[in-house]
Amino acid sequence: MIGMTRRTIRFAPDVDARLDQLDAGQVSAYVTEAVRDRITRERTLAALAEAGYHPDPQKAAAAAAMLARRPSRALRDAAVSRLADLTGLSAGALRDDLGLGE
Amino acid sequence: MTDFALVLDAGAIAAYATGGAEIVGTHLVGADMIGMHAAVPTTCLAEAYAILGPKPEAVQRVRLLLALPCVRTVPMLPGQARAAGLLCHDHADLTRLGIAHTIITAVSSGAAAMTSSPLIGDYLPAEWPIITV
């Protein structure tokens, strides 16, 4: 493919086992996406360091786990009801205002 | 549509800008680790500048914050403006539009609110994720 380069790399057994589960044509895209994610993380960490911040990796992992637990649909509905009460808007009107739809 | 994991209010932005809020950086990395973003409502950004004043170091940290790959500024849309305005109109303790914008952005996107204000908890269900700076 134009612009692509070929490179021989070694993988640990657990990574290799995962790559074995992919179709042959998907391996390069899978690895490329992982490397791009890593590049983005490195840019983030570099920018944070420039601002004087050096987040602890374990605390960042704990924060990631907390943030991954998104509010449930029921909790989001409860929040809309609460804001509807506080604003005097109907829940439907508030949903429209917030772009939430039904 | 951008997938937000957390929303930074003016207090959180200002705390980050003063250099003493490791918790903000930690959660920004956390959001990045799960492939999500942090929202900076524009009203909160303006309020943060109002809090910080023209201190060059703080302004530079705000610039660096906004340049992070996982950070997105979010404007207040017309519908959100009505809800935010009504929240402030009916509740004398909610005097800062930025807090209302934070609440509305958090609910719109199902994101945690990161704040220095104890007020936010009064406007969201008790179980809503709130990270205090």
C-alpha cells in the first residue's frame, strides 16, 4: 500500500495470541491504532509535564476505572427530573433543550 | 459527538492553572486511558480567567490544558442557555453561570463533574459522580 512501510517486530505470547484471533488483514490496523493511542497518551503526559504535573500511573488507572463507570440510564433520567423540577420546565422540554431526545 | 468522561468547572480549571491540582491531571490521563474526553465549558473558561487574572504562568497552564488531545471546549447552546438561565434565576445560591453550564454539560453527556464548588451536589442526584478539587 502507498505510504505504508513493512517492519519486522516481536510480540510477547499474550499479545501474539490476541493478534492470532484477528483476520490477517486486520493486524496492521489493530497495531497502528494501539500505537496511535500510545502517541496520544505520550502527548498528553508531555503537555501535563510542561504544566508541572506528573500524574501517578496507578492513580490515573484508578481514575480511568472510576470514569469508565458511566451514570446509568436511570441515574441520567433522575438527573433530568431533578433539573426539570429546579427550572420549572417539563422533563420533555428539558430533554429537548439538552439535546437528549427520548 | 464527543464522548465526555468529565466536565471541568471554573474552580477546577483555575486550580489546574495555579499548579496545585494533581487530581485534575490524574483524571485527564484517566479519561485519555479509556479513550474519552474532558469537557471545558466556555463559560467556565471565562470564569476561570476572571478568577486567575492576568498571571502569565496561570494563563500559560490554561493554554496547555486546552491543547491537550483529550480536552474539548464546549459552547453553551441556545437550549442549554435557557436551562442554565432558569437554574440561576430560581436559585439565588447558584450565581455563577459556569456552575449551571457544568451541571447541564454533565447531565447532557453522562459525565462526572469536577468542581471546587460544594453547590453542584445540591443540583444533581446523590449518586452522580462528582470529583472535588
